Amino acid sequence: MAKDLVCNMEVDEKTAKYKTIYQGKYYYFCAPGCKKSFEANPQKYIGGNSSSQNCSCSHDNC
Amino acid sequence: MTALSKNGLDQVKRKKDSSEGKQYMSREKNKKITLNIGGMSCINCSLTIEKALSKLNGVKHATVNFAAEKAIIEYNPDLVDQKTIENTVVEAGYRVIHEKIMLQVGGMSCVNCAQSIEKALNSKEGVYNATVNFATEKVSVEYNPEQISLAGISKTVQDVGYQVIEPEKTVQDAEGKERQRHIQRLKILLTASVALTIPIILLMWFPVLPKEQNNILMFILATPVQFIVGWTFYVGAYKGLRNKTTNMDTLIAMGTSTAWLYSTAVTFAPSTFPGAGVFFDTATMIMSFILLGKLLDAIAKGRTSEAIRKIMGLQAKTARVIRNGLEQEIPIEEVQVGDIVVVRPGEKIPVDGIVTEGYSAVDEKVITGESIPIEKKSGDQVVGATMNKTGVLKFKATKVGKDTVLAQIISMVEDALSSKAPIQRLADIASGYFVPIIIITATISALAWYFITGATFIFALTVFIAVLIVACPCALGLATPTAIMVGVGKGAENGILIKNGETLEAAYKLQTVVFDKTGTLTKGEPEVTDIIPTEAFKEDQLLQLASIAEKNSEHPLGEAIVKKAKAKGLQIDEPDIFNALPGYGVEVGHKGTKILLGNRRLMEANNLDIGSFEVKMKELEEEGKTAMLLAVDTQLAGLLAVADTLKEHSGDAVKTLQQMGLEVIMITGDNQRTANAIAKQLGVNGVFSEVLPSEKSTEIKRLQSEGKVVAMVGDGINDAPALAQANIGIAVGSGTDVAIETGDIVLIKNDLRDVVVAIQLSRATMKKIRQNLFWAFFYNIILVPLAAGAFYPILHVLFNPVYAAAAMASSSVTVVTNASLLRRFRPKI
């Protein structure tokens, strides 16, 4: 399982609908909002200081 | 000049009024003008202008009305002039709007008349610039409507002695009728003149009566020719004198009058001239020949403006519009923007608009020169004056009146006609001095023959008349305008609009042609150029997979792939999952498989080895193409390449220009590799790559600083500054959506071969102008001395004044005919 770095949710790489590549590495997301936030400022999320407060998605369990 | 004479007037007035008190005086001293201002977007702008104007020394008060877009300035003309005031407005970043009007003037018999009208108009207050085209009989006036009215302009022209044909009626019909009337009048005069001349010649050779009575009979026949048929020459000469100028009429009136006066004197006082003969035949034959020349001239002039009149006659007269749910036919002038217009097959489209309903083929040849009809459906643009061929079209009018493409083309063509090639100025200066010099030459040579060499009085008189008659300022005046008229008309017929005479001269000296790449040499949108699948896939299959992957992409490269798949009739499924991977490509899920489409790095990120495809990919990139790899799940499926491709005729155009001895350069904002790849395909002489749009004009300037005469070819929108900087800016349109204001030459068709045609046509026109000017000068330089008897000591023949008249008549006909030969121009491409 991979982690949505934006909202810290667990995402399955095999079924994940939203993903992007940054510096040659895939990142997976729970929703388009998270993907957008990540692409806008990837450095902010891959630094590791992610928190659920940053979630911009509309997922219930987010 | 204007300001100066005005000042003088004001001073005189002030002196006169000084007794009436101080207040009145100060009011007299200041002048008030109103200017129409353009370019103001807000009230702040009007304040800017006010402030700038108030700072000027001599401006007492300046108010700018933002809503009315007018500036009212009170100033002291002793301290500041109108030009400075206007310049200040322009320097502040705004425009002073000058109105322009084209008047049809009747009664101009020679180029000197044109000059006297110009002189009179240009000295009027409120007139910025007036140019008269003698060949088209049109006066173009740039003026400030706040200072001088249209009626005032007409009056000025009438005061110098010419008729103004109502400006509203300047349409082709009135012009054609006026010309016909003129030709008709000349025919009547010529017939009368010939009818009286023949018996005079017979009486000269076969006198039926004794000498004295015979002379009286000839006097009776010749006098009506001299004063009724020849009246127009006296009128012309008188008009000239009143404006302190001389013209061809002066020469003819003087020459024939001399012959008539001498003959009359011999007739009635034979004892004073013992043994002298009369030559009434000379005067009347001169009249006949000159009238014949004028008639041929008028006919040939009509022919040179044929193409122009054809364009002006293109507009439909009525339009069928739907108003209040009813279809009704109304005059074209009443069509308004937003009206729904109905056009049946075989009818002309009346105004410009956008199709709302229907489907048809429209023949746009009259505007674009393109002979194949264009299909029109809802949403497409239609242009006034084009012909609806097959179906009923309903369209919404978007441009009417003087905003239509046709109206703009007409006004551009008219502007071109009233412009002068710089070379013409030489002829203008020469013709200003021409007539006085001829009169002096005639007098001096006659006196010299009589007093110095002791020739007979008749000999001296013959010389005097011959010199006056043979000289022809008309050929000089007609040389340029007739050629421009034919050249510009020919261009307009082919969808090539040439804006002015300077362009023609610059085209003649052209050395370098710079083409913008994207959208000018190339189509401006990427196209799929290569599809290379692996063994496991077919070409169409690869394209189909790629189009599914790109179906939801907004990237231009993706759009090119989808377009190509659609063109091939492939079915494009909606993907289940779509992920755009910025900087890498796209990844989609489709029926359980994963499709990857993107660059090398996308494949690397998925641990896919591109192996042998690397070589092919490099090759495509060297050609300036963008190569994309496609993989299905974990298997590489192939390679697709996309590139902006050349327009069909770009190569031909470049090659022909080079054959014409021109250097061809390509300019682009693209990177060097892509630029070089395209440049190699075209075989251009040079490439300027990675040039920012704003730097294009700097590059043109640099070429010019090397002493080159440069033409720039671009789309007229993005390249406007570069087009303006170049010696000739050539704006390439796309069909009927033309930006006519930009460029010295506007190509309506999106076909670069027209660049070649435009340059060839300009050169051909310029060549005609030069030929004409050469012949006009050469003719006078050879024939005036011949008439003066300069070759008499060697040849022992004297130039008969009758031959002089024939030669003079034929010279201007030759010039006009030579110009109309340009109608046979065929481009070589």
C-alpha cells in the first residue's frame, strides 16, 4: 500500500485512480484534489511534514 | 505656412481693432480649436491630455471632453501652432483623429490642374494633407472636421475652377457616367474640328478663289475651330493663370493662337506682309490632333481603372433580412449588425456575417482570388460580395457599411491610388518648371533664328509654334498614376492588396525576405508525422491506443493525435481512468489495461527499456519533431511523432524568391534544433532562432543597418511591429479574416506563393513607372530641340508644327497604353 502524501490516507497502487510522477517516482492519491495540491507544490509534501489538515479532498474518511 | 499667414492676418486685424478696447483685443489674439481625440479609455486620460497641453507655452486654456472625445484648446497663435499642439497630444499617448474624404473632381485637363487644387486645399486651415490623382480625377483630403466642413472643401475646389461631383455619388456608376460624358464631348469636338479642317486643307492646296478671298474663306472656317472647339484650352490656360501656374493648355492656347493671329493678320492686312502665306491649316490640325490625343487618353484611362471599378461594383444592392418574423428585401445601406440575412443560391452575400442556418458552397473568388468554392455551415464566416452557389444560407450580419471586408479593401485600394511613388516627386518638380521653361525656349529660339541667323519671319514663327506644341507635360504627369492604377487593380483581382506607391518602389529594391516560421511558413498547429509500431502492433492500432490515451488531454500534441485518429475514421473510446503526468505524459486505464504515452522519462519511471527505439527517436528529434513513446501495460508498443508541418506552397515560394535573387531568412521563437530542421527542409539562406516576439523587429532593424532593403512576411497580428519596421510588411491573411490595417501588402489568401506574386507585380509596376518616366523625359529632351531647329543645320528639315501636335498627342497616349499593358501581367511561379 502507498500513502497519499497530501491527506495521509492509504491508497492501493494497483487500483489508485489518481497518480502522478515526480522526479521519476510515482505518487498515488485518493482524489483529484490531492493530486492537484501535490503537483502544485510537491516539495511541500515529499519533505515528510504532511498532516491531514492539508487535505483538500472531499473524501469522507479523509 | 498656414500658421504663418494666419499670424499675419491676426496681426493686421489686431491693429485695426486696437481702438476698440483691451478686452476685445485679447479675445482676438487667442485662437480656439477643437480636435477629435482617440485612444482615451477613462476620465484620467482626458486629465493627462489637459495637463500636457496646459504646460505648453502659449496655450491659454485646454479642456478635454472624455465623453465627446474632443479637446477644445484656446491658444495664442504667436507663441504656439496647431501642429505643436497636436504633437503634444500624440506624445501624451493619444491620437488626433483626422477625417478623410475622397472627392471626385471634374474639369482637370492636366497634371498642373491637379497641382493647383492641391495647393489651394493645403493652404486651407484644417486641411492636413490633400493629394490629387490626376488619372483617377480624385482628390483625397485629410482634414479636421471641426475646422473645415466638407462643403468648405468642395468650395475650395470650386473656387480654383473645378467641379466637385457630389461625394455621395462617387460610386462607380457616377464615375463611369462622368467618363462617358467626357468622352462623348471630346468626340463631338473632334468631329467638328476635323470637319472644318478638311476643307481648310483642300483650300490650302487647291485655292478655288483668288488668294485674298481664299484666305478670308479659310479664316471663316478656322475661327470657329480656334475659339469654339479650342475654347477648353483657353479656359484651362485662364484657370492656370488665375492660380499663377501654367499648364499644357497654356502651351496649346499660345501655339495655336500665334498661328491663327499671324494668319489673320496676313489675311486682312496683306500689304503689311507682302507675299506671305497663311497657315490656318496648322492651327486647326494641331487642335484636331490634340483632341484626338485627349480622346484616346480618356479611353485608355478608363481601361486602366477597369479592375478597380470592377471591385467597387461588386457589392450587392439589396439584402433580404428577417424582421418581425417576416422576410423582406431592403437596400443594403439599411442592413444593421445583428440582422438575420437570407441568401438564396445564385445570390450575392450582401454583408459580412456568421452563418446561423443552412449549408452551401460559396464562391469567394472576388475577395480571395481563390476559384474553388468554400463550403459554409453554421458558425462559419461569410463575406459580403461573395457568391452563394448551392444552398440557402441564413446568417447574422456582423459587419455592415464601411466595416465590411470589401469596404476595407476598396478604401485601401483608393488610398493606394492617391499615393505617389517617391520617384514621381522628381516628375512633379520637373512639371512645375516645365511650361515656363518651354515658353522661354520657344521665345529664345525664335528670336535667335530671326535676329542671329537671319532666318525668315515665317521660319522663326514656325519654330516658336512647334516648340510650344511639341512639349508635353502630360506624359510626365500620367507616368506614375496610370501604372499604379493598373498594378494595384491587378493585385486586388488576385487577393493581393498593395497599400501605396512607396511599397512599389521598395519592392523594386528588395534584397531580403524574412519569413516568420510558425503560422506563416508552417501551418501553425502540430500534426502527426510518423507512426512507428513494434512488430506486435499495427500502425492504426498504435494510433487508436494513443488517441484513447489523449482523448481527454488538452495538450496541443494530444489534440494532433486525436485529430489524426478521427481523420482515419478510428473509434476513440473513453478511457476509464485518466492521469495527466506533468512533464512525463499521460497514463490511462482502458478495459483493464494500462496505456502509457509520453517521453523517455515516463518509460524510465515504469522501468521500461526503450532499447532500439532510442536511435529512431533521436533521428525524429533531429528533424525538429516531438517524439512520444507508447506502452501497453509493460510492453513497448511504438513511437509517434508530432510536428508543425510546412504549408503546401512554402517550399515553392522560398525557392522562387531565391531564383529571383532574393535572400530568404526564417525567423522564429523556436529552439535552434527545431528551427534548423525546418530551415533545412526549405533551404532558406539563414535562420534566426529563439527570437522573442518582441525582438523580431530588432532583428529586422539589424538587417536594415547592414544596408539591406527588407520585407517581412508574417500573420499581421503577432508580427505587427516587425511588419512595421520592415521596408515592406507583408501580412498573410487566412481566407477572409484579414487584418487589413497591418502591412504594406496584405495577402488575403493563405498561400505564400502570393508573396512571390506580390513582389513580382510590384516590380513590374515599378518597371512600368520607370519606363513611362523615361519615355516622357526622353521624348521632350529629343523633340523640343528638334522643334527649336537645333538639328536644322545638319538635317535641313524643320519640324512642322502639325507633326509636333501629332507627336505630342501620341506621347501621352503611349504612356497610358504602356501602363495598361501591365494588365497582361502573369506571375512566374
